[in-house]
Amino acid sequence: MYLYRAPNNVYFTRICLAKSLRDKGFPFDVKVSLLTRDRAEAVIRNIDVAGTLKKIIKSIDHKTRINDFIRYVDEVINSLRSSV
């Protein structure tokens, strides 16, 4: 899990998934834009986003489907963004 700066200088939270999940077809990583170019702001947003993503990833079980996981991550991140 780390703070990542894209070539366009926008910061992202990036969390790599476990190999066991990748073997089941899940993506290699989950990247979420923090919608800022300011590092200080990105660090603060990263704390909230990374904590939320880690909880979602930890809740994955053998019944979780990939599309449902991606859709749920999108919903949670959008609600997190709108609450700020």
C-alpha cells in the first residue's frame, strides 16, 4: 500500500492484492485517484482511502465475485468522496 504520483502529477492510493486473489482473477492492484496534485492533501486523503480499501480487501471470501468487488469498491470510494 502506498501513495503513488502519476506522470500527470495527480496522486493515487495503490494497494496490491495477494497472489491468492490474483490467481482467482482479481486485479493485480487497486488504484484510486485522490483527486489532488498537492502532496500534503494527498497524504491526508490517502489515510482514509487506504484504510477503507484494506477493510474491503480483508472482507473478500471465496464467494466474492470480481465484478461485485470492483462495483463495491467504486460505490464506497464515491460515497467517501462525496462525504468530504
